[in-house]
Amino acid sequence: MPVGVYYFRKDCRINDNPLLARACAECDQLIYVWVCPPPSQPGHAWSSHRAGSLRYAFMRECIEDLRADLAAEGVVLVVRFGDPVQVLAQIKAECSYDRLYGEELPGTEEIMGWKTISDYAASNGVQVIQHWQRTLLSLSDLPFGINNLPRVFTSFRTKVEQNWHVRESADVLSWPKSVALPSDPWQLEFAKEKKMDPRASLDFKGGAKSGYERLLCYCGSADLLGRYKETRNGLIGPDYSSKLSPWLAWGCLSPVEVYDAILNYEDKFGANESSYWLVFELLWRDFFQFTARKEGRRIFLRSGFGEGVRSKSNGRSVDEIKWKEGQTGHAFVDACMRELVATGYMSNRGRQNAASYLVHDLAIDWRIGASFFEYHLLDYDVASNWCNWAYIAGVGNDPRAGRKFNVDKQASDYDPKQTFGKLWA
Ligand SMILES: Cc1cc2nc3c(=O)[nH]c(=O)nc-3n(C[C@H](O)[C@H](O)[C@H](O)COP(=O)(O)OP(=O)(O)OC[C@H]3O[C@@H](n4cnc5c(N)ncnc54)[C@H](O)[C@@H]3O)c2cc1C
């Protein structure tokens, strides 16, 4: 019977994890591994670092929670730091394996990283099994091939809703013995506890346990999910939207688990526009995941992948710094940016306005904004972040050429008493 490695990527959970369930069914013994590149990992053209301390701390909580969940099943998570290929080679020297399982992700670095791993595995006689499981709808349930993915969301939604199928939840039936190799100690750079600003919308804690608690709290209440469509443009506090994004981004929760919780809500309280609207938002998420898979590196190009107008830039670095520091002089935009830096979270309304202001009012390259969000967001997700930014810049999926928000009007519509602006003044 084969010995396998299950390589956790952005699927930090043991429940509803189809690839993990498959690996457990196919292998006699498994080495459960999580590999973290060091925090000193170089940034990219627009930012010298990849992730801020809040996201690293959230990630650490996700991994510790995963480790505890696996331990409760009697198996050991091996945590190592460094280059993934070197780590996998080191593990092979400690215990030989012949299969390697890992979920498929969008994003050029994610794809290139996996290709390097696959090349290493192939030249060492290891069979590689990869599986796309990041979306609510499976690739095989789409009514079109990925290359024929509609460019516009409404067309995507209409087509998938006509052929609606969400897979069953996939749980592990029995756990193969683990190979208990040693883990590396956490490096100092990974803050053990993050100090969340008391003004934060929610005290986000990484891991499936906290994610599930939030899911049950939000989807178990007629006052929360039952009013989502009316409240979702809010700016302050835990209740205006689900706040599930960090757990979805790290895979502590699967979109199928969220969907099942919405169905449970509908069984209990009846379906309404709000319960539908949360599914609608999960479809936006799917749409961007599939778009990133289809478009590849074009989601990072300044000219993007849409048919919109190429964003121009006047490269005014003083404006850029003011935007990043929440010092533009626009109370609404500034409050959004300060919230992001202090908490790692920003509402959807805030993200749209802060992004639009950078791109359309300050005429700065949208990728500077996208990489700043990448650094700070707890829920950073390559597809959701870069495709939303491209959309607002008018170089992505938007049928109109860019979304310019009138930030003054938005502020008076959504923060009429400046409560939000004053909170972050
Ligand atoms: C410029 C910009 C950058 C963004 N970057 C990210 C990102 O890196 N990661 C991320 O998860 N979301 C991103 N979003 C989408 C959205 O703002 C967040 O998902 C949402 O604010 C998270 O809060 P919530 O969980 O309470 O959302 P809810 O309103 O409760 O929505 C439920 C879930 O649906 C999904 N969702 C909702 N809106 C969108 C959307 N527009 N695109 C994709 N998924 C969506 C999320 O998974 C979210 O958790 C971005 C939006 C903009 C405009």
C-alpha cells in the first residue's frame, strides 16, 4: 500500500476536503505536511514584502488549529519552513513516499511553485495528484469549458444557475496512520498573538474552529443572514456582512460548507432574498477563481485581460503614500485605509471606494493598490484581490470601462453621519 504526502496549501481544514479524503482512502500511511516560505520571502515589483504581521499571525492560528484537529484524529501535522522542494526532498530522505497530494490553486506563483514540485516528484518516482477544490461549483459541473468562461459575471451566473449542481460534502472516512516526523519551531517573525485594534469589525482568529463558529453564528440567525441584502453595505461592526472571507481565503472553511449552512438556514427560517444573496456573493468568488485560472498571468498585467481602457498612471508618489497612510484628506477613503492597516480587514464598500479613488482620482497604477491590499488583508486571495482590482480599474471583467465611484456621494450615502469616518479619524 502506498505511502503518501498530503501537502496542505490553501486548504487548512480536515472537513469537506475532497482531496484529503481521497488521499486518506488511497494510502496506507500519510505524511501530513505544511510548508511555509520564510517571511523574508522577497516581495514583487510593487511591494518589498508579501504579508504583514497580522496576516502571518492569522496564518499561524490557522496552522495550529489544523494541527489540533489532526491530532484529535490521532495523526501528526509536520510543519516545516523553507523552499518547498528542499523540504519535500528532506522529508523523502527521512521517510520515503510514492504519492504527493496537493490542491490546485490559481495564480502564477502558485502554479509555477507546483510545477517545480511536480518536476521534482516526477524525477524521484513520486506520483503527483492535484485537484481543484477551491470553488463552490466543481470544474466538472460548469456548463462550459474553462476557456469558454463568460467574460461577464451576469452571463456566468445565468448559465451556472440553469445547470445548478453543488457537490456533496466530502469527509475523511478513516485516517491512515501518520508518519510522525519532527516539525520546525515557529520562527520569531511569526507573531504568536496578534493585537486586534478594538475598533475592528470582528476579532478574527484563524482556524476552522473559529471559522465554523462564525458560520453558525451568522447563518443561524434571522437577524444576521436573514437581513444580509439590506445590511451588506455597512461599515462598522460584526453584523453587516458575514465576515467569512479570511476563513474562506485560507481554506479553513470550504464554500460548500458555507452553502450547506445557507441551505440549513433556509430549511429553518425559509429562503429569502438575503439567503439567496449570500450564494450570489459566493458565485462572484467562484467567478474570479475561474477567471484567474483561465487568464493566468494576465491578471497581473497593467493592461489586464478585459476589453476596457488601459489604466493610465501619473506616478504621483506623494499621493500614493498619502493613500496608503490614510492621509488623502477624504475622510471616507482615509477611514477605510486606516481600518485596513490596523485590522487587516475592510468592508466591500470600503474596498471599492478606496480602489476607485487610487485608480480614477489619483490616476495611480492599480497594481500598486492591489499589492498594498495583498500585504495587509487577512483574507488576501490572489483571484479575489487581483480580479476585483482589475475590475475597478477597467481592465478586467467589467462590461463597462472601469468603475469610478463618486467618493463624496458614496460617503454621504453610506456614512451620512460620518460615524465611520470619525471612528477612524
Ligand atoms: C479592490 C477589492 C479587493 C478585494 N480583495 C479581496 C481579497 O483579497 N479576498 C477576498 O476574499 N475578497 C476580496 N474582495 C471582495 C470582498 O470585498 C470581500 O470578499 C468581502 O468584503 C469580505 O467580507 P465578508 O466576508 O463579510 O463578505 P460578504 O459580503 O459576507 O460575502 C460573503 C463571501 O462572498 C465572497 N465575496 C463577496 N464579494 C466578493 C467579491 N466582490 N469578489 C470575490 N468574492 C466575494 C467572499 O468570499 C465573502 O466572504 C475584494 C474586493 C475589492 C473591491
